Amino acid sequence: MRVLVIGVGGLGCPALLALGEAGVHAITIIDPDRVEATNLHRQILYREADIGQPKVARARAELARRYPRMAITALRETFSARHAELLAAHELVLDGTDRFETKLAIADACVDAGVPFVFAGVVGTEGQVLGVLPGRSACPRCLFDEAPPPGAAPSCSELGILGPIAGLVAAEQVATGLSLSSSAPRINRLWTYDGLRDRERSIPLARAADCRGCGARRHLRGALVESLDAVSADAPVLDLSGLVCPATFVETRRALERMPEGARLWVHLTSDEAQRSVPASLAAAGHRVLARVSDGETHRLLLERAAREGIET
């Protein structure tokens, strides 16, 4: 089995060790970051001497020392939609990242590529795991739909991560991942762990027909935005702050249809109703919603002008 591990931090480090102990001999790791002193308590592949070094380089060296027969490919990169071919070259993907937007982007890409994957997360003393067989089982968006706006949910930097909890969650993630190629895959259930009470639960999760990740509303999901400043520099901004529907949709569509095919446009909305209805209306008109970013007050949509034959008149 060839396994891709995205993120070599608190989850990725123990997951890689678990894969090695399970006899997995072909692994690709991808992570753009360097080892930091504040993370050593949970990122158990690294030592103090590794501080400042690229994580993937140090992880590869440690894995090679422990498992000499393991074939390891290390990529010091940030995962994005351009890694579709990389996904297709693997039989299993483990998500060890810590940003919700990245997690959903990984889930979307795996669903599109038809590659089994395991979503996992840990914050503070709590963790969760969801195994996914694309086309057969519920995906993360069946549960979460979209990433919460900034500040709506506590982050790892705010609550921290207790190292042993990350290890327990990673062990469950690997066990779930290996089960996906068996006759009894662990799917359609969200495994959760409460470290304060030492309690684990398995919550049934049904596949949602209108899911943005794997269902009828796939065209409405957003793409991964790694840097808002980087992408907004290449696209003009239409500020519709204060306007409500239907004016928001009318003005957005007019602006798009004055642009050339494939052009991109950032639209800023402050109406909660508009940020729900405008993307659906634009998608129905043939345009693409590439990304959504919200700070809880202003909703930013990155749109792409459709080909003329795809636009209703």
C-alpha cells in the first residue's frame, strides 16, 4: 500500500510511526514547515537538534533510521488543488493538517480523485476521526459543510494540544485508514475521544444527498485559499457592503458579465442572506465560486466568469 500523509506535526508524526509498525513500506509526506521548539512535546519524530530544519527532511531521516526498507518521498510544499496527480498515485491519504480550510480542501480533492482518506483533528484534549471511501460513505462536508468563520471555533494555538491525545487520535486514524481496504471498512461513523473523561464514542453519520463535498452541491464548495492577499492582488474587488438580495446578485452578475471569460472577481458582502444565496444563484447562472472567506462580518467570495455559452440570458 502506498500512503500519502499530509502534515507532519502532532498527528502526522505518530501516524507515520504507526504506519511503519503496521508494515507499510511506501509513504509520501508533504509539509511546508520547519521544526519548532514549542511543538516537540507532541511531534515525536523530532529532537532539539532538529529545531529550524524542514519537518519533512527530519521526518524522512528518522523514518529511514527506524524502517530501512521503507520507501519515503518527502515534499516540502503546501498542499493545494495542484496535487491531484499526487493523490491519484496513492491508495490512502491521511490528513494531519491543523487548518480547517485545508482539511476541507484535502477532503474535496480526495473525493474528486476517488482516493480513500481519513480526516482527523485534535484540539486540547479532544479528537475526532472520520474514514471516507469516496462514492460510498459520508465525507467531512456531510457533517461540517463549510469551515467556521475566524473566531467561531477555538484553534490549536489557543487551546494547545496534549501530546498523548494526539498519539491516541493518530493511532485511531491509522487503524481506520488500514480498514478502508478491508472487508469491514470503518466508514459512516465519526469517532470522537474526550481525554478529560477518557471516553470514546462512535457516532453514526449518514451521507448527505446535498453535500457540498460529495453530493448534489459540489459546485458550491470553495477552493483552498492559502493567502488571501496573494489571490486578491490578481482580482478586482466589488464591494457590496450594506446591500441585500436581490441587489447583491444583480450587481455581481452585471460585473461578471462585463468581464472576459475566465476572469476572476472578489465580491465583498455583509448580508448573511446574500452570502448564502448569491453563490447558489451565480452557480446556477454558470459562473464558478472558487473560494469563500469570512471574518464573521464581511463575507468574501472569489468568483470566476463562466464561458459565454454557459451563461443564461
